[in-house]
Amino acid sequence: MQVSVEATGNLERKLTIQVPPERVNDEVDNRLKSLAKRVRLDGFRPGKVPLKVVRQRYGSGVYQEVLGEVLQQSYREAVQQEGLEPAGNPSIEPKNVEEGQPIEFVASFQVFPEVEVADFTGVEIERPIAEIDDADIDRVIESLRAQHKTWEVVERAAAEGDRVTLDFVGTLNGEEFEGGKAEGFMVEIGAGRLLPEFEHQLVGLKPGEEKTIDVTFPEDYPAENLKGQTVQFALTISKVEASVLPEVDEEFAKKFGIEDGSVEKLRDDVRSNMERELRQALKSRVKQQVLEAVIEKHGFDLPDALVRAEINRLREEAEQRFGGAEKTQPLPDSLFEDEAKRRVRLGLALRAIVEQKEFKVDAERVERELEDMAQTYEDPEEVKQFYRSNPEAKGNLESVVLEDQVVDWVVDQASVTDKKTTFQDVMNPNKESTE
């Protein structure tokens, strides 16, 4: 087999491959002989069909079948022979595929870029530092109380936080519209289940009261006929209920698996869970900065095939979120191209760092990560057993740990500034602290 390589761009390669005709012809003969023993043709006994007849009947199809296999196999051999690493499938262009003649074809493809690992000295990383105090625990306890609240009927006007049961009929220009009517509908005022303008106008209404309210739909509302429109809702209030929070006592503690009902044990468990969440959130804050630095520091060319594959992956994820491709218009590549390029660049850069710096997975760190993760499940031992016995799951966990090792390596080179913050700010970065 003769092979020549031509670089037609930074990543583009063209392989011209010539294969001796015997490689195809010998395999064609072997398959035709095997076929002759099995084929059934009128006028011949089974297994007695002359090879010449079999070749006339099936020779062309068998030749094309073998040719396709030889092209693929010889392409793989040529790539290995030349030490190339294709990034995606090749484009095959036959030059000469006539029987009895040397087989010649051209394979065009892109290779993975050569990545020079960047110097991260001077990269600025802000590392948040936070601790959990009693007030943080109190807020979580209050959240748990709210999750277990009950409702009691009250004979007064509805207030923020109450639950109202009502019937309503919506009309646009005097005509009812689809989805604007309900009976016995329950809404918690302020929970955001309905438009804020609708919920806020329930405040002050009493059981048995009827009222018509105006509500303006936002310009980005999904229903085309309602975007920006002001509609009228005729309301009939049937019931108002106030929330009742449970006391933080033994009964409450037992709801969370505290067998002896110890409130202190409940607070200890809450603190333990919060500390685990805080560790993960703090690590994530630093990791995100590091990964952005890795992307910014590496400006190599990206293989088109990898970007296209990532675009397709992102599009599939988006279509699944929207209920499947059959229910949506095809989403254009442009929506995902920037994020796809970002992910491909990050993946190739991390791979280069791991290979060039010879990182190996830290087995002890994998066990610590598994132990920490398992504690978030009802049966930690079952989770740990699953990961240890499932190669794919274990491999995914090892990949996460290896990535974390790279992050630590970058942090060691970077200029790190510690910044004190609060548990609230770390866990709710997009909300103002209630401190």
C-alpha cells in the first residue's frame, strides 16, 4: 500500500492511498467460492453451481462490497501508518476503482490541533470564603417548615401568602379565549404560578366575592393572540386559606428521619448538608473561573467535525427540553455555535493538559468524591456499590476528578485572592443577601 500525505490547511489533511488490486480481487474470489457452495440457481444442484456462473451473477455486487471494506480498512491503516489523528470521518474520493487495476482514492479530513499548554502564571482567581452560622441554619429550617405547611380556612380577606380557591373566566374583546377559564382553581398568592398582576389583585378579596379585573399579558407571552393584550377576568372567590407552619419539635424532626425526634440532631444534620452544599458551591465558583481562563488562554483552530457534533448535541438537548423535535421548528446552528466552540476548545485544552502534564486519576480522591456524593442519597452504600461495579459510571466520576485535578494545578499557578462572603451569597448569587 502506497500512501502520500498533503497538508491543505492548518488542520486539513489529504491522504492519497494506492492499494494493490490483489487485495480486493483475492477477497472477491474467496467470497464467490464460498457463495458457490451455498447459492441455489435453477438448473444446478445445490453446491454445484460453476464459479464462472456465480461470478457472472454476483461478481459485481461482491466486488463493490469488498471494495468499500478495503477502502475503509486501508484508510485506517494509512492513518495509523502516518501517525495522524483524524477529528471526524473522512470524505472519500475514488480515483481508480476498476477491477484488475491498482485501487487509488483520496481521503480528506481534519486532524486534532496541536495544543501548546498555556502558562497560567498571573491569571487572577477570586476564591470565595464562607462559613455557616446559626442564622443560616434557621433560614433552612424555616424553608423546611414552609415545605410542610398546612392550610386552614379563614373568613377574612385574602392576603399575600394565602391560598385562594376561585372560578374565573377570561375574555379578550368580550370573547372567551382558550385556556382562560377554570373552576375550583387554587392559587397561592405570591407563589408566581399565575401572572403577578393577576395574583396581586386577589389580595383583599373575601369568600363569596365576585370581581372583574384587568390583566395585561407580557409581550413575550407564548400565546400569540395574548401577547401584550389586556384581558378581563371575571372572578368568583369560593375559599380563602391561611398557611399554618409546623412547630419545630420532636414530631417535626421525625419527619426528616430523626428517630428520637431530637431537634438538635435535626439542626446538626441540616448543618452537615449545608456544609456539603457550600463546599461544592465554593469549588464550583473557583472551577468556573479556571475553566474560563483555560478557554481564554488557548486560541488554536477547532476541527469543524467536532464543532458540528457539539452543535447537534446541544440542539438535541434543547429540543428535548421543549418536548421533542417533532413539536418544534428545527433550531438553527447559529443558536448553539458559540457555546459549541467554547465546549470543544475547553475539552481539547483540558485533554492536552492531562496528556502533556501526565496527570493520572487520584484513586483516593475518587473515593472521597464518591463518599461525599453518596451522602446526598437515601442509601449511600447502595450508591457507592453502583459506582464501583459500573464501569461507565465509575469512568464518568474519574473524569470529573481528573478535571478537578487540572483545576487545582491551574490554581497553584494563578494569583488567587480570597474574598469573604456569606452562605446566602454563595448559594443564591443572583439574589440580594438578606443579611
